[in-house]
Amino acid sequence: MKNNIKILIAAHKACDVPNSDIYIPVQVGAELHKNLNLGFQKDNEGDNISTLNPYYCELTAIYWAWKNLDADYIGLSHYRRHFKFKKKNSEFNSILNSEEAEKLCAKYDLILPVKRKLYIETVYSHYDHTFYGEQFDQARDIISSMCPEYLDAFDKHMKERSEHLFNMFIMKKELFHRYCEWLFPILKELESKYDLKNMDAFQARLIGRVAERLLDVWIEKNDIKYKEIGYIYFGKQNMPKKILGFIMAKLFHVKYDKSF
């Protein structure tokens, strides 16, 4: 019997969608843009946190799925970033398809994108140089209070030199619900520590950024085995500026103020 696999595609604007029933494009922040109709599932239906999208980013889609979607496996990709399993004749055709997803889910409870290696930085130092390490300190204090059994895993991850990013995963339903039940109360408490509405829009996305790093903490603490696969990024990246930004952050502590 095949698994019922659903992979959300978080999107805030029109995008190409793979022709497969495993994908559900989700219009994130729909409650804040009611005049925009992309023809996608909206994250403001049912139990939702759609209004928090400027701070939680793609997590509003994850929350919507947690509260409203029933499937054997639930995952998340992005309108410009997708899982890939095998390279085919074009990048778009290389996006993970239903047959490939079924083979993976038959073997593994958790599929993740390949880790990003930081090499000369730790997870904490890289974030502190590019954003604000104090946000991790706040998260640590919250974990210490709410679930102290996760502190060792948190401290270990902060010292590591690689990380799973983008809040991307494909996860067995039982694990997905356990993860969300752990994650969102921590994020809600973190949200209460900041005046997000009066922050610069780029910096206010801190809830989504911190959450990216908490996934590895949760995996470490619960000793969850996973399979890594590749991913594809659609869109232009200014690699010279990206590299320069990394160097300026590392050497001169110049914070990021935009995506590259």
C-alpha cells in the first residue's frame, strides 16, 4: 500500500508547480493579502497563524499542515527551492516526483536537504556575525525553562560547523506532530521577547531563522535517523555579493540586511 505523501510548497507569489499529486502549493501570509489569489491552498483557512507570516516565514504553512492536513508523510519545500533525487534532462524535471518520494518514504521516516557546511564558522558564530547571536541566547533560555532536556543537544549544535537549513523536510506524520508540538510553543515564547512589528522587515523574520536551527536540535535529542537528498534553487543568486557578505560578516561583523 502506498503512503499518502504531501509536500507543501510555500509561496507568496505565482510560481510553477510540479505536476504531481504529492505537492500542495500554499499561499503563505494569505490573511495579510486578501486581494491576492494565487489559486493555491491558503494558510489562513482553519486553525492558522497566517498573520504571523512576516515573522514566521514558511512556518505558517507548516502550522497550517499541522492543524489541518492529514497524510502519512508531510513535507515542506519552497517556490524557489525543491528537493531533487536524480538529475534529469532539466532542473524542473529533476524535482522529486511521487515515485521517488514513495521509495524514500518506504525506507526512511525523515528526509532532509543536504547539510550546508560552514567550514570556518560554527552555527552560533556564523549567525552571530550575520544576524544577532542574542536571538539564539534567548532561544536557549526558553529551552532551559520549557524543556531543559534539550539543552545539551542545543549547545552541541551551536558548536557544529554544518546545519540543515530552509525548514525543509519530509517527515512521517507521527514525527511531524511531535516536532510541531515541541517547536511552536518555543517560537511563541521567543516571539514575545521582541517588538517584531516595529523591526525592519528583513530582521523581523528572526522567528523563521531561529526555527531553521532548532530542527537539528530536535533531531539530535530524539536520535532520529534521516536520509539526506539534494535540492534545487530556482532563481538568480549573486554569488560574488554572497561571498563578500560572508567575508564582511566574518572579519568585520557586518550584519546581513538583505538576502543575496
